[in-house]
Amino acid sequence: MAKHLKTARSAELRAEDDSKVRSIVEGILEEVGKRGDAAVRELSEKFDNYSPEEFLLSAGDIDKAVSQVSEQDLTDIKFAQTQVRNFAEHQKASLSDVEVETTPGVILGHKNIPVNSVGCYVPGGKYPMVASAHMSVVTATVAGVKRIIASAPPQGGAPHPAIVAAMHLGGADEIYCLGGVQAVATMALGTETVAPVDMLVGPGNAFVAEAKRQLYGRVGIDLFAGPTETLVIADDTVDAEMCATDLLGQAEHGVNSPAVLITNSESLAKETLKEIDRILGILPTAEVARASWEDYGEVILCSDYDEMLEQAEFVASEHVQVMTDRDDWFLENMTNYGALFLGQRTNVAYGDKVIGTNHTLPTKKAGRYTGGLWVGKFIKTHTYQKVTTDAASAMMGEYCSRLCMLEGFIGHGEQANLRVRRFGGRNVPYGEPALPVGKK
């Protein structure tokens, strides 16, 4: 039976935190919905101490921001975007329109149609999340979205140059310098000066995630992307330094970022705990990482690989780093996760920043029922049907008529009966089922 060598903050306390966030977000969304631009400006002043003449960046503002980014940084941004774009294009190529004649005279099909407008949020609280612009804006561009707007909070009283550059190079049509819930609300609800979008995407803190949850239905969303989660699955083929580094590398995201080690090696578990203490003594972001590890870190010792798999499936973490002597076995058998990182040569940071897979991933066990952001999230699959012969229409009408009457839908049945009369030349009494030919 699995044994916890270190436990995390209780589910009850986490639920209490969520309740506080929910109430705050409700109030902000209500204000933006009622008072539009005026509320957005007040909220930006309150939370970001930022109140420019316009939140929408002009072409001149964008050029100025891009000019402040070094050539090396621009080169790196372009390289990362190329990786994201290439993979997204391959994913899009896997999506095909369908048209098939399922029975003589009956044609069914579906078309893959991009969402018309999308709002991409790029976080910038403790860290300017430049990579999030690649993941949302570039992927939406590949999908063929007609209007892409992007928003990120100010840094030091101004738009962050590298984020603006990434949004612009990625293909954003409108770029706003707005942060947090007020940004998400502006894009989703619209104001006097900002037209609303059809869909919201992008990661964020607990408040942004809750805002997306509350707005879902009024707009579409990619997924509920809350605080970063990481899970390391390891055996004695890997050392403690690698495990500790990969755990703390994600714990530095925020003070509520779960980091979990699952292993079948007690010696590795204990050595990793020691190594975490050592690294926290030298890590520049240790203040955040330590708080996260203390409240949300876990170490789970398992008896064998099957139990490791069972525990990993239960945790259903956003990021899963697998470093064992059977990495492909976990790939074959795992079903609940955001993204897998297989082997010591890769890591979550590669996926976060540069390798090409999308880093907007499901959290809070949502990997049980959804994957992460990808080009397909921006594409709607719409069906259509066409009946090309009188005989096919009359045949379908006959079956449809009887099935409608079975359920008591007389009006539905008459839609079918009319086709049986008109295209099949048969006298079907009004409000009665169309019987098979030869039956009375």
C-alpha cells in the first residue's frame, strides 16, 4: 500500500481558499459587466497601479516595445514560435472534413470551422510569461481564427516589451495592456471600446482561472487552467538531484503549486527530500518555491510500478515527468494527465518554453476528461446533411415518423410525414405514423 512520506495541505483548506477567490471574482465580473470601461480602469489602477490613456496598444506602441527587446531575445522568441507553429500545423493536418454517403441518396458530413474571435490571456504576475503568447496566439493563428486579441498585465508601469513582441510576432490583431480578472472580463464581456470575443484561452493564477470558470457559457474557454502542478514518477535509475530540481522548477510558479514525487525507491525518496532542502538554500526563487513545497509538496512511496501507476492516475497532474526503466510503459498505460515528459533528457521546462507542445494544460484533475490547449480547441466541428433522392427522403421519413410518434412528438412526425407524402407519393393521415409499405 502506498505510503505518504510527506503530505500536502488538506482538501478542506484548499476548498476554503477557492471559496474566497470565487467571491472576489464574482464582484469584479459584475462591476465590469455593469460599468464597462470605467470599471476596467478603476480595477487596473487598484490592482496594477496602471491607468494609461489607452489600454489598446497602437502600432507605434508595439514598435517601441519590440525595439526594446534584444536581438538574441527576439531570435529565441522566433525559434520557440517556430516549434509551436510547426507542431500546431501537423496537428491541424490531422483534422479532416468528412462527407460520406451513408445509404443511397443520404449524404452526411462535417466541416472544421475556426472560432471567429479569441481572447488570449498572458500571465505576468511574478514572472512575465512570454511563452504563453506563443502557446495561445500562434496556435490560434495556425487554426485560422479571424480576430485574435491578446492581453497581459503591465510590468513596472508599462507593457512588457518581450510579451508584446511575442504577441505581435505570433499574429495578434489587438494587444492590450491589462491584467488579471479585469483583462479576462474585458475580453469576454466587452466594453464600450472593446468588442467581446467568442472564446477565452490562456493560463493564469487562481483568480483568472475562476473568472474563466464563471464566464464559461457566455464564452467558450480552452480549459480550467489553475496553478501549475507537477508530478515526478521516478525509480532508482534516476538520482535525487534530478528529481528535486524538476519538482522545485515548477514549485517556483507560485505558493500554491502542487509538486508530487511518486517512487518505488525509499532511498530515492529520502535523498530527494534532502536535496530539496539543499536546493532551497541556493535557489533565488526559494521564497516562493519553499512555501509551495511546504504546503503542496508530497512524496508517495509505492511498492511496485503498478501501484505507482495507480497513484499517478489518481493525482492526474498537469505535468508528469517520468524517469524510470520503463518510461514507454507509463506512456502506454497512463490516461489521466495534462502532458507527459518521458525520460531524463526532457523536462517540463522544455514543454513550458520551447519544444513545441502547448503548455496550457488541465489542472485540478481535469486531465481525467480533457487534454490541453491545441489547434483543435480553436476549431469547431459542425455537421451537415443532404438528401439527394425522393426515395431516400421517403424512406428516412417513414422511419422518422414512427420514431417521433413513439416519443409523442406529433409536430416532428409531421415534418417526416410531409416528405413521405410529397416524395414517396403515399397518403399518411395527419398525426399518424407512416407505416411500412404494404402494412395497414
